[in-house]
Amino acid sequence: MRVKCLKCGREFNRQNNLDLHLTACKGIKKEIRKKKIIEELPIIKEIKEITDNKITECKESKTGSHDLIVLRPINYIQRNAIKCGYTAYCRICRELI
């Protein structure tokens, strides 16, 4: 018999699991929690704030060129950056390119 948390709606197979869950449950559904975490991440905010003007020179580098790291869809932050059209970011100035 499945039991359901009254705060967040999550279902459990055992009553013991529900009792353990209730000690830390804040009443937030998992989907809402993910959206809240994504909005709080500074990298996601930077992706939204950066315009289409792409700088070809690194301001913080001594040589003036970017030290690029290619984005790979390993985690959801880099995956979102790739969806926004970026391919790399500078290791020195932390700018998406």
C-alpha cells in the first residue's frame, strides 16, 4: 500500500519512509524546487544577462586572448548554455562565448 505526503504530494511504498521524509519536508514539490534552484544559480543569471555582443578579447588576460573551455552537456548548467547558443567559456574571465 502506497502512502502519500500531505505537504508535497510525494508517494512512498512504506510508512517508515514517509515518517523519515516528514522530518525534512518543506511542502515544496520537486518541480518547483528545481525551478527555484535554477533561478538562484549565478551562471544561469549570467546567461540571461549576456547579449549577442561577443567580445573577442579577454580583458583580464595578459595576452588578450581567451583561455577557452568547450562546453559539454555533462550537467544541466552547461546544457542550458549550449541551448542558448554558447559553445565555450573563458577560464580567466568566466565569460560565455
